[in-house]
Amino acid sequence: MRSVISALVINEPGVLSSVAGMFSARGFNIDSLVVGRTENPELSRLTVVCEADENTLEQVRKQLAKLVPVVKVRDFKDTAYVERDLALISVSVGPEKRSEVIEIANLYRANVIDVARDSLTIEITGTEQKLESLIELMQPYGIKELARTGVIAMARGMQPHHNDATKDTSKKRVRSLDAPATAALPPS
């Protein structure tokens, strides 16, 4: 089962490394991992896409929430959400086939952002399926180079955060950007 999980993390060195290390140490495979700034300069949003059964995904969510720099974890399972991926595709195409490629790109609402004598570069934004579909159609023309950002996601509208991993108030640790300094916790 495909799962999209989002985590708010404190901006500090080594956060991405500790998240990737957690996945690696437990044998979880990451399909996509994206980290970017949020509206709060002290936080970044980390979005992970992985394929696993429900028990494994539950373990991923819990292990991710245990990491010290993680403020909040959200799984988009059973939630209406928006996801986007961005790709740049450089296609080997001369003037004789260029109009065909541009027409296909237009059908996908993609933009041609660079044109050279023997190639053009297309920018496309959308779901993973939309990107995969355009990439498949560009294969016969010859893809010279491909770069993708990975999936980012946000919940649609006003929805209850019924699956936030930090919602449980019985946890021993409370993470806050404004919390006073306390004694260090032992490793979990």
C-alpha cells in the first residue's frame, strides 16, 4: 500500500540524516523524500512516500514521531489531500518532430522551458501518475535527461488532524520550539 506521510521538523543540522537513518536501520524503503521550508523559518516540512503493509506503516509513523527533531507527524491515509511532483524532462527532438512533442506537452498542461537545436526541455507539475504518463509518452522521442523533485502534500481545506502522531498527550516527551531547556533525554 502506498502511503504519504508528512512531518514537521525543527531546522537543525542532521535532521534529514537521522530520518533517512531511521528508515534504513529498520529496512523501510523510501520511494520519495522531500524536505522544504515552511511559513515558519524554524520548521521544515518533510514528506515521505513509501510502499508497505499497514503494520509496517504504523511502525514508520511511530518511529518517525520518536525522533527528537520531529514536531508533528501526519499520515494522509483516509484524508483528502493534494499532492504534487515536479519534473524537468529534456527530450531529444529535432525540428521535424518538435511540434508533436509540444502538442503532447500542452495536453498535459506542461510548459516548454528551453528549446535547443536538437532538444527541448519540458516542465510538468502534477501527481506522480500524471508525470509517469508524460514520461512514458516521451520515451519514443528519446529522453536525454530527467530530474524530479519528489512528492509534496498538504491536506485539503479544514479537516480534523485525526491521525497526527503527536496528538496523544500521554507521551513522555513534549516537543516545542518554545519549551524551556531541560535535562537531555536518553536515546530511544
